Amino acid sequence: MMRDQQEWGAMSVSVPRARRSRWLAWGLATFFAALHIGAFIVDLVGGTSALGLVDVFGLTIALAFVTVGVLVASRQPRNAIGWIMLGVAVSTGLDNFAFVALVEQRAQGGADAGALVGAAAVFHEYAFLGFAMVPVTFLVLLFPNGHLPSRRWRPIAWSAAGGIGGVLVTGAMVEPLAGYPTLENPFAVDGAVVDALFYPCVLAMYVGIFGSVASVVVRYRRARRVERQQIKWLATAGSILALVLPVDVALSGVLGGAAFVSSTVAVLGLPVAVGIAILRHRLYDVDVVINRALVYGALTAGLAGTYLASVLLLQLLLGAITANNGLAIAGSTLAIAALFQPARRRIQSVVDRRFFRRKYDAARTLERFGAHLREEVDLDALGDELRAVVAETMQPAHVSLWLRAPKVTS
């Protein structure tokens, strides 16, 4: 009786706590929406600037963070990942509203802007620390359960927090407002001590970043199967972003804001991967994602190189016949179309054999069993072989085979 009363009391306490967590999560999401809507209305009334492509990309990423943050925080309130994502999203809303309502309106007015506008401009200059540095440190360090791998990683967390906070404080006090020279920085301090503290804070921040990445490696080695699948989702999304972002930065001078379309999609993969990993929706599909990414990434690179080499070679060979390069382009396109399926099958086989050996061996085992099935007539031998195939391919803890007895007709 006493135990039942204690359990009922624990349930009665946990239910209001979960309800409060849900209300808080949805309240932060509503606050995020109000900030962005308010900034849009102020921008529309003031007529200062139109909504650009980069703004659309940023808003899309913020929406992804706030959506996943609400889902995780409302369902797993003790997991800090959801609250971190909500904090990142709200910081984008604060930055957008402060920039539109204060900085953009007052900076173009020509009048004395005041300390509040200068503070908003400083916040806009260093807002990236909230929605860029915090995810790459604490989101990675605490993933996937919202806790540190062990107490030994506390110095990394303190280094990340101190570095980010130190860069924010010392940077705001040292550097002038490069983007807004007409506004006065109310936090500017002319002192050598503050200038000397800026770079150690930057160093501490990078120690937190690289330490957080190292914690994922250590956590993966010690993790069990479910947690390994969760970490795979984050590692896959991070790897895709690390490959796409430098290419987009290199192409930004030629394509402008359109170059960051693929980067936006890659960044969107991070909150999506976090949501799938923590909520465990289609958790084990990550192996398929990794497999397809390896196959089609290698296929795209190989076919692109082959296409360029083919165009150049055909232009050299056909240059004496025709001055138009249309024939070389058409021939190269037909060659690439013919090579697509054979190259994809070949790359798929190499990837399965090299990175997904268990799947490759299982497929080979099933092929051999299918070929032998046509020749086997002994039911007992067939049952033994079937159990062996299942044990080898699926590796269950126990295998049993039941056969229904044939009906006896009188």
C-alpha cells in the first residue's frame, strides 16, 4: 500500500512537470514566431529593404531548429538538446527583430541613434555565436541524451562556455562596429587588457569545438547499438555539411546567394538528423542514407570527371573536322548516359564490399542458398541449412524452425 502511494505521488508530480515543459516549449516557439512576424511587419511598414534570398535561407533553418526543438523538448523535457535548439531558434528571432526594428531603422535616419541601437548593432555583429558556435559545441557534446559522456568532459564544456562568452564580451568591447560605422559602440573600451583577453577566449572556444567532436568519437566507441545509430545520424549530417559548405563558399563569388542553396539543404539536415535520432523515428534507416550518399557521391564525381575529360578529348579529336563543339558535348552526354547504370552497379558493389561487409556477405549467402534450394530434396537437411543461413545473415540470439504437419486425408 505504501509503495503504491509513493508511485502515485511520483506520477502526480511528474505529470504537471511534463505539462509545464510542454507549455514552456510551445511558449518559446510562439515567442520565436512573434519575433520574426514583428520584424517582418516593421520591415514592411518602414520599407527599408526587401526579403532577400539569404534571409529566406536563414528563416528556413531557424524554422527547422524550432520545430525539432519543440518536438524533443515537449516529449523528452530532461534532454537538453531540445532546449538548446529552441534557444538557438529564439536567438535568431531576437537578432532579426533587433536588427530590423532598431539598427536598420535608426542607422538610415541620420539622427543620434543612442546606446540602445548601438547595443542592438553589437548583438547583431556577434549573434552568430548563439546560432553557430553553440550548436557545434554543446549540441555535439551533449548528443544524444542531453548529458556529458562522463565527468571528465566537464572542462571541455567549461572551455566552450567560457570561450563563447569571452569572445562575446571582449569582442564587443574591443572591435568597432565595422558594418555600421555611423553607430557608436556603447561597450567599447580602449584598453590593452581587454585586447589581450580576446585571443585566449577564441582559443578556449576552439578547444571546446574540437573537444566536442572528440567526445562524439569516444561516445560512439563506448555506445551500444541504439546509441550508435543515433550518433551515425549526426555524423552523417555533419559530414555532408562539411563537404558542401566549402564548395558553396568558393562558388559564392560567381553565383551570389544562390550558391548557398545546397548549404541550406545541408544545414537543414542537422536538425532533421537530430530529430530522427532522438525521437527514434526510422532510426535504422541511417545505414541506407550513408550507403546512398557514398554511392551517388562517388558516382557524381566520377561521371563529372569523365564528362569533362570526354568533352576535352572529343574537341581535340574533332577540332580539325568541325569548329562547333556541339558534337563533342552530345557525344559526351550519350557516353555518360550509357555509363550511368554500369558505373552505379560497380560502385554499389565496391561500397557494399568495403563499408557494408555484413550486408554484402548476407546477400552472397542468400544467393548461394537460393541456388542450392533448387537441388535439395531432403527436408531435414534443408531445415538445418535454413537455420544456418538465418544465423549467419541476421545473427539472432536463437533460431527455431517450425514446420506444419501435412494434413492427413482419409
